[in-house]
Amino acid sequence: MAGAITNLSETTFDEEVGSSIEPILVDFWAEWCGPCKMLAPILEEIATEQEGVLRIAKVDVDHAPDLARRFEVMSIPTLIVFDNGTPAKRLVGAKGKHQLLDELSEFL
């Protein structure tokens, strides 16, 4: 599955994030969020282009409110990069592909 984006739930989050060899970018989003929908195809492109370097996963805050609270997600989209299972960087709001890649450059 080239560039697959993993959907995480409250039951799979800790295992997936904690066991990831690559840094993992987690997109906290919701179905009703317009900026989240604009960001989705950009994340799919990055997932394909950065396969083996950076993993991308999504958490639907409506289905995983405890995760949103745990990581203090106050607005969406919020992107958190986890490196070795630990939050390493937080980005809030939709961004264009080039800006997003620039902000993620330390992990690529």
C-alpha cells in the first residue's frame, strides 16, 4: 500500500505511534471541518512521496475525543509529529504543500 494513511482510534493509537520506526505525522481532523478536507489530498501526496521516511495517520476527533483531549487539540486541523512515540512538533491550521514540507523538513 504505497503512501497509505493509517486511521487511528483510541485503541490503536499508542501501539501504532509507539512502534513506528519513522516519525509519524498525526492529523487530528473531523468530517465537518472544511480546512481538514482541503488538507487531506496534500497529506495523501506527502504520504506517497515520503513513504519510508515519514508515516501519516489520522485521528477523527469526533470518534476519539479522549485522544484530542490528551494532546490538547483545541482547533482542527492540528498536526502533531511524533518521533520515537513522543510529540516533537505541532502545527495548527491548514497549510499548502510547500509550507507543510518546509515545516516538516527536520523529519524528512
